Amino acid sequence: MSKKPAIIGLGIFVVLVIIALIIYLFTRPSKSSEEKEPKISVSSAELVSTENYTPFEYYTTQELTEFSKNVKIAIKLVVSDSYLIETLKITRKHGSYAIDTKNLTIKDGEQTIEFSPNENENMVGDHNILVQYTTKSDPNTEKNGATTNVAITGEHLQMTKLDGKNSVELEVTSPTINTQIITSQKLVTVKYNGKDIFDGDDVYLTPIVTDVNNGFKINGTGRGTIQGKIFYFLNAGNKKMIGNKPTDENDTLYITYKDNTISLSKKTTDFAYKLFDVTLTDDNKAVTVSPPTSSSGYY
């Protein structure tokens, strides 16, 4: 019996397989240009205590430090699509005090994280809460999942310890404009008390695509003080501050407009001259950078 028909049949089969493979390679769906990211948010924050004491009308720093000893900040974190996450951590920073960092359980749903005061820490003031993660697809790049501020007052400390009440809800605010991420070059107008600080020049914000904190460069100002440097928007009530760090730190420098001059200085120097109205223009459509729904504690 001749083997020629079998060989021909095998050849045809191989050709069909090759054709099918080529069709698959050229017609299969391509991967999305943007990798999917997990969703991480802070849903609420509470100040919790189990101690009771008689309220005072006036607090000394020493008393506030003493009251703070048995207080904890309880942060409620909500995570979804956790299967994408490789590592997950949360950090608290309070002024010049040491940073507290906790590694978190990687799971969907809500979890509560408690931060206790450091030794001799007066808990009154602004606390920055930062959640960071890496993904399984990019384990070497740490990204910000949620950035939140909570403010504690002496009254908060008192309210947690009266009449058996052991907790009080804290306002959760955002120190950065997460809702206005700059992804393409935009024309910007920055006004102080209605005056354009760039004197009508065409000034552009250029995004830094490698910066997970959504930083941008300011170009076209002709002013060496800020030209081409990386900045970030920070909320200040119904105004905007423009700083060289994504969160308010002791050494963060902010754009300041005083006596028709642009300079950089710390928040405590000429604070009122750092509060701006910002408008971005994209594709001939003006977009005003909106403030958050509540004050972020910069006043």
C-alpha cells in the first residue's frame, strides 16, 4: 500500500495548523495599555479611648500628652481587587514624630488598623495616613493607594473620655487633588486675589508619567525659581497650594506670590500668599480645579 496519500494528508494537516496559529496570533485580543489596579480607600477614622477623666477648659501641652497615652486612631480601610496586590502597607506620620508603618493583610473588604501614640506624643494636630502597595505584575514599583489626613483637637481627646463614651469620629480629608490627575500637557492659570501670577503668559503643566504621586513640571514661566521643577497640588479649603512634595511635610516648599514676585518658602512663611485659584485648560475647554467637599485642615 502506498504511503504517499498519508504523507500528503499529514502535510495538509501541518499547513492547516500553521494557518490556524497565524490567524490566532494576529486576531487575538491585545492587552489593555493600562494595567488594572486595585481599589483602596479610607472609609472613616475614629479616635478611641477607654479612659475617663474630668474635662478641663484649658489644656497645657503636658496635659494633652498625658491624655494621649491611652488613645488610638482607628482607620477603616476598604480594599477590592486584592488579588492584584503583592504587598500592602499603611503609614502614619504626625508632624516631626517618627513614622508608624504596618504591613496589612491582603484581602477584599473592610479592615480596621489602629495606631497608638509614640512615647510622649501629644496626639493633637494633623496626622497623614498613606496606604501604599505593589502589584504582582509590577512588584518593584510602590504605588500610593490612598492618602488621607485626619485632624485631632484637644476637644476630641476630651470627647472620647466623657460619660463612658470611648470614641469620636474624625473628619477624613485628602491632602492632594486626587480627582484632578494631570495626564497630558495643560495650559494653567494661577490667580492670587484675582491676579494672574504669571502675568498672562502661556504657562503649561507637563505631567511626570513616572511619578506615582501625579507630579508635574511648570514650563513657560521664564522664572528660574519654579521653571521645570516638579510640583504637586495640595488642598487648602477652597483654595489650592502648589508644593514640591505630594504631602505637607516640615520641609515642603510652596509657591508664594508676594509683592508681584514668585518665590518658594515653607508653609509657615507668608501662608496667606500661598493660596491660589487654579484653572486648567485642555482642548480649548477650561476646567477649574475643584476643592474637596470639606476643608483639609491647612488653615
